[in-house]
Amino acid sequence: MLRIRGLSKTYRGGDRALDGVDLDVPRGQLMALIGPSGAGKSTLIRCVNRLVEPSAGEIVVDGAPVTGLSSGGLRAARRRMGMIFQEYALVERLTVMENVLSGRLGYVGFWASWLRRFPQADVDEAFRLIERAGLGGMQDKRADELSGGQRQRVGICRALIQDPALLLVDEPTASLDPKTSRQIMRLLVELCEERQLAAIVNIHDVVLAQMFVQRIVGLRAGRIVFDGPPDALTTETLTEIYGEEDWAASSAPEDDDEDDAAAARAAALRLAETAR
Amino acid sequence: MPIQTLPTGQVAWQRRTMPARLARWFGWLLGVLLVVQSWQVMNADTIWEFVYDAPAQAGDLLVRMWPPRWSVLDQLWRPLWDTLNMATLGTALGVVLGVPVAFLAARTTTPSATILRPIALLVIVASRSINSLIWALLLVTVMGPGVLAGIIAIALRSIGFIGKLLYEALEETDANQVEAITATGASAAQRIAFGFIPQIMPTFAGISVYRWDINIRESTVLGLVGAGGIGLQLNASVSRLAWPEVTVMFAAILCTVAVSEWVSARVRAAII
């Protein structure tokens, strides 16, 4: 679904954010991208839809190259990539419905979108998605009236109405409380399964990632240093990604260190009990 | 380097370095010198006998202005209406011309930062640097007296005001919202329609109503140079030394401005 080869990005000023990244994400796979702040996670997913222009390398989505496209071709390519943001990035003064329908901007002409005359099929789909995300009846509320969790659901609807093949998710839970974070992650997992979407999820919360994703990729200083299933993430690998830290203490203090990943999951489950 | 290590090994911190303090001291010195100099210039051209006389003169003028000649009000409705129309149409024209200039001038929306942006900024500066009274003077010379000259004068002045405030609002918009719209595959025009316009809408409404409010005040004086409205009447009465009529006109202008301020305050409150 997504194939990245030799992707590098050097910002003006010489900061090397990505350094020869190779990555494949197959259809239907929810992949978490972890790593310390400044490791290049945000840059990586923004290179995929070219919100950030890559310095070198090749990106292919669904068999079609994204790098080297003209602006018209890029618009068409972006329609197939839904993006979800940390601070939701909803247009605050527009309603829930308008925000969701803005996901169709790549498909409708300017005047139709300016006059808010979206095709009935799009409107039907918007109603269905809003209902599916548990926001039924809120279509006419303005985005700035919603809570964080509700806003993120609108953000997810906006990405899904694009009918994407690939989801690019940038820190979806960083601004949310633990319970809402889990609900949002669960919704993402279900939706990816339903629609067989590939997804890259940038995430800081390693425990949360381990609970929900099938694969974890660790990024450090612009290079991939870990790629494997959640269970394979050990103290050593975490140290390799993030640097030295007492990982056992932060996840599960009373457990002996024989299986950190399991301990982490146990801690998360306890967290879940208290959250309920 | 506000942080320095003293010979005793103590680390001291000061708000400013020595050169910075000296520079500030000289800045203040220059300011004081400027005040002294200005005072001398002011004194040179003032005839102090007239100034000592001023309270008596003002009192005399007030006596001559009273009682107001209310009968002149019948001739004022038409010029007042002209004044309001001049301000409103001038503002509308200013908005129509100023909004595109703002989009060309804002770094976030300009299609060409090297050619169109400087031109748009030049238009804004040119419009702002000339008072609407001066614009009216020029236009009356070019196209003769009348309300049309006033409308265009007000519009020309408003372009700069609206253009400047709106382009600043455009540069302060939240980039995340625009990024999200870009990521959906929206075209450049759609990015403006969905990413920028909703964000600047309250500011835009506020600026337009505020400018309309200012324009009503400005249009009351445009008649002084022949651009129509109540200023024309005012000029005529002052020339004839008909001070009781002037009092009525002042009252009429005061009421109009008060009403326009009330309206603009209500509109702004409703939108934001």
C-alpha cells in the first residue's frame, strides 16, 4: 500500500530530520511510529502527503508515485490519504458537518464547495460517518463548541470521508485524557479493519501503542532503529530508541523485569480499570 | 552579556549590559533635548497676546452661537442623508477593493511574494498615507464637486485601512487549520475559502464596521472642500458668520456619529 525508499529530509538550516528511511506498510495494517521528540516522526508522515517536501527518496501509495507529481496530480494523490492531527486542526468556526464535508474538497469544484452544495452522496456519507463516530445530532454544532474527544472524532470523520487508502495520524491522543485516548485508538483500529486501511500513527504513549497496533516502528534521529510486533519491544529496544531510562519503574514498579512488554500491558489494563 | 562572573567568583545578573544602559541613557537625553527644542519652535511663532485673550474670545463665540437656530434643520436632512450615503458607499467600495489587496499582501496567501506582494503593500501604504480630506481635494479638482468625489475619496482611504488590518489578520491565522484543508487535496482557492476565510470572518466584520464608523465622521468634513454632504452647509454657515446655524449642525453631526457608533458596537458584538 505504502512504499517508502531512501526518504531523506534536510530542512533549511541543515537540520537532518530524516536520513534514508525505507518503510513498507501493507493494506489493513495499523502501524505505530514511536520515537523521542525531534526524531522525525511528524516530518515522515508529512513527507508522505508532501505537506513537507522530501529532499530525496521515493514514496509510492497504492502503486502510484507521490514524489515528483505536479500540483494537480498531488491534489489527486492527497485525496487518497486521510490525515488526522494532534490538535484536531478543525476549522473552528465551521460546523461539524462543514468540517466533515471539507474532506471532500479534493473531489468537488470550487463553487460547489463555496456554496456548500456538496453532492447528496457525500452528504449521506457524512451523516453516516458522524453517526458511526458517536456524534449523532451534533451536525450543526460549531467545532469550537466540542470537547477534545468529540473534535478528534470529527477529525477522523473528515479523514475517512476522503475515502482514503492510507491514514496518516499525527499524535491523535496527545491532547486527550487516558480514557478518551483509548476510545479514539479503538475507533481507529475498528475503522482500519472495516475499510482495510493502512495507517501510520505517530504516538508518544508506548503503552497505548502496544495495546492497539500490530506493528511498531521506532525512529531515532531520522533513522529506523526498531521494526517489529509490540511484544518484541524490550527494555533494550526502548533504550535504543529513547535513550537510557528505568523503563520498568515507569510502566510497572512491582513487577520483576522478566517481561517488560507484558508488564506494560498489565499496567495499562490497571489504568483502564481505574478509568472506568 | 547580562550574566557575568565577578572576580570574587560570584555570578551576577543584570537586566542590561553596560553598552545597552549607555544607549538607553543617550536615548532619554535626546528625548529631553527634542522637547526643549520643540518648545522653542512653538514659542517662536506664537503671539502670546492672542493666547491670553483666548478665553474671552471663546466665551464671545459661545454667546454668539446661542440660541441655536433650529429652523435651519429643515435644510440639513438632505445633506445629512448624503453624508451617510457617502460614508456607506465609500466603505463598500473600499471593502470590495481592499479585500483582494489584503490577500495579495499577506505572506500566507499571496500568490507571488516577490512581485505582487510588494505592489499590494505599496497600494496599502499609498492609500493610508493620504488623508481622505486630501483625497477629496484632489478628486474635486479632477472631477468637479459633488458626492461622487466624496465616495471615491472615502473608498481610496479605506482600501489601505482594510487592506492592512486584514492582511495582518491573515498572517496570524492558525496554520494547522490550513494544513488540514491542504491535506484533503483542496485547491488553492478552496484553501482560502475553507482554511482562511472562516478564521478571519470576525476580524473582517469588525474592521469593516469600524471603518464605516470612521468614514461617517470623516465624511462630515469632506464638504469643506466641496465633496458634498453636511460639510458643505457647515462651510457656508461659517463663511456667513451664522453661528447659531453652526450650533445646529454640530448637534446634528454629534447625533449622527453617536448613532453610527451605537450601530457599529451592536454589529461587532453580534458577529464576534
